[in-house]
Amino acid sequence: MKQRLDYHQASPDALNALIALELAVLRLGLDPRLLQLVKLRASQINGCAYCVDIESDEARRVGEAPRRLFTLSLWRESTLFSAQERAALAWTEALTQLNNRAAINEARALMSAVFDEQQIENWALAIVAINCWNRVGIGFRKAIL
């Protein structure tokens, strides 16, 4: 698949804003392993092969077990994920697939059981950021190198 456009050159100001959001997310104090699971799950849902490749590599770099990465898309059926991870993954799915308001409410309730309000907002911002990257990657056909 041929890349449509180099988005680094197409709109540098907008890209710099997106990079600033990503850097802000990295400073929120979120658990790095869980952050990678969240990024990877959103990228799987959105079908961004480029982002799945990057986030899988980064997850392994921060110590995530391959077994958990292999079962991530089936996290609901797996016993490998903690209550916090399950809540964050449900929140990720709900905020990535915005068409199910009941799922958003259910995921919010799960988040409230294991995270405080600021943490919930921080996870939401992390999910927003990866969804932006997914849309850029898909829209411009960012290729796996």
C-alpha cells in the first residue's frame, strides 16, 4: 500500500500540536505498560496496522509479556488482566467506538471503581491521543517500515 502523503510535511503546525498532546499524555503519570495496552487496543479496533506495529514494539520494550499482547483483543475472555486493566480497556473501547452510549456509561462505572476522577480524565486524554494518531495513520496510509 502506497502512502498517500507525508503528514509531517503536509501540516507541520497541526502535527506539532498532536506531538505536544502525545508528550503531555506521557507526562500524566500513567502506568507505561497499561498505556501501551490501551494504545494497542485502540489501534486494533481502528485497524491501523502502522500503529499496531509501533505500539506492540513499545509494549514489549516496557516489559509487557507477549502472551498478554497475543490475547489483548480477547481481554474480556482472559484471566490475564487485572481489574484496573479491564476497566481501562473497556474505557478505551467505549471511547474509540462512540456509537454505544450504554457501553460508555458501563465503562465509566468500571473506571470509577478503580481510578479517581483525575486518572479517569488522564486515561480519556490518552485514548483521544491514540485515536488521533490512528486516524492520521489510516488516512495517510502510513506504511509499516
